[in-house]
Amino acid sequence: MVSIQLIALFFILPNVTAEVKVTSQDYICTGDLNHVESEHAMKNPSCDQYWSYKDYSIGTFLHSMPGCHSPCKELTAGSIILTDCINITLAVICTKVHLKTSSTIEARTHFYGKMIHRSQPSSEERTHIGAYLSIGALTFISILLCAGWLHHKNKNNLTDADVTNTRL
């Protein structure tokens, strides 16, 4: 009798297997808004996605419906935009149901924010900036000299015309 019950439980109740794959990845923080993407989650938009900071949920993508909480600014399948440069974790849980069995696969990715500060221009960039400034200054001086010469020429033409008119 016990063996029949065990066989019935084995075939009737779904088998659940859990496998968790854990990875980590850096992302670059550049300023006000920071974009984090998971290629794995983008390939599996039908899976449930849970974004968390420490022990707090900041975003969920369940049944293709996004839910976003500060510091989350925007959330799509496999992608989150943050207002802060923080370390976050994405859990992607996929459940596949077959006739009498189901399997759950969970993947967790820990994202570590790396702040990149804008550095001073390199010597090559400074050389280019200096060249552009020099060309601009020479162009400006040339325009001023031409304008002065034209003004002087027009002034001389007017005085010559006045002298000619007074002689007549």
C-alpha cells in the first residue's frame, strides 16, 4: 500500500528542481542616471525579475509588468535606470511547467557600480584645444585688421571727395 502511495505521489505531484546560478558584473556610473543591463534577463522577458538593493526591493518585472521604487527611475525587461550609483542584485526566476513536472531556474547577478569621474583633458586634447584657440584668435585679428583698413579707406575716399567737391 505504501509503495502505491509513493508511486502516486511521484507521478501525480509535480517535481520541483531548483538551480541557482550566481554571477557578478561591474557597471559604470557616469552621473545623474546610471543604466544597468542584464543580457540574460533581456533574453528571458517572460521570467520574473527582482531587483534589490541590500535587503530592499527597488524593482520588479513580473508578467511583463514593471514596478519601480526609488532609487529606480525606469525599469524594463532586463534593464534598470538608477538615480544613484549603488550595488544591486537582480534575481531572474524562470519556472517551466511540463505535463506533470515543473522546474525552476534562478539566476542571480550582483552588479557593482563603479564611479567614473571626468578627468582633466589629456595633453593631446589640450594641444587640439590650443590649436583651435590660436586659429580662432588669428581669424578674429584678421577680421579686425580688414575692418580697420576698410574704415580707413572709406574715410580717405570721403575726404578726397569733399576736397574735389570744394574745388569745383
